[in-house]
Amino acid sequence: MSESAEFVRLESFSSDNSCFACGSENPFGLHMQLYSDGHIVMARTVVPGHMCGWGNLVHGGILTTLLDETMSWAAIHLLKKLILTRTMQVAFLLPVAPNTTVRTEGRIDRQIKNTEALISASLYDERDQECVRATGRFALLSAKMMRRMKIMNDQTIADFEKRYERPDSGTR
């Protein structure tokens, strides 16, 4: 990550703050705060000790969640689309200790048509060592398509449209 990059905090586009990964109101969640410099999406998060697997290591599913959320926000913010994760590959490189600050960074590798993107993310420890790496294939969906699929409530979709979709974009 470039030290000179100007990162701006990304505010949730929705009033629903219950997401396990980024929701500020989920008492059991990770409470990720995401930032972007217009090219990548980044988060710094402290994973609590109760999210360990065996021993004193953060559970791999939690690490995967951090990367999935970072890649998802990369697509939402940088491509201005709603998303669904299609596939995800994760490589665990180094163990991650709980109660320490980790940094995730996600970027768009390639947009395939208007409906799919390849996105990657990495998770770094406090010593800036890459501990986990992921790549994913994400479905890119318009608000209109999400309404048709009925997997997101109407208010959240309307909130997304207000924040990200232009009235003249033809995606309504």
C-alpha cells in the first residue's frame, strides 16, 4: 500500500447495519471500517480472541470473511454494482494472531463484460507480512436485477441506487 495514498472512509450505502463483516450494529460482528483511494479498498480490523480456531489462531473462516467483504466492497465502490460472490480461492500463507490489527486490501483485477469481475485481496499482519491471499469471481448486478432476484430488501436496493447508480445509466 502506498503511504502517500489518500484514503477516504466508505460509509455504508444502507441503513441496514447488521452485516456480520461490516455492520456497526451487529454485536457479534467484525465491525470492519472500509476505506478507498479510488483504486483499492482497504480495511484495518482487530479480530477478537473469541473468533479463534484451535490454539491462538484466528479461524480461517473469519480470515476468509474479511477478504470476501473487502473484495465485495471493491466491486460495490469501484464498479458501482451490487454483487454476489460466485467463487473464491484462498491461500493461507502465515498464521494470524487474534487481538492484533490486520489490514486487508482489495482490487479489481479484471471486469468481464458488465456482469462479472475478477477481484483479489490480501490480508497483512502488523509487521506488513502477507498472511492470506484470495481471488474471487463476482457477479455484478444492477439494482433492477437484485429486485428481480428478491434476495435483498427494497430499502437497501433503493439506498444503493441513491448512492451509486446514475438516473441516466439505464440500470434501473
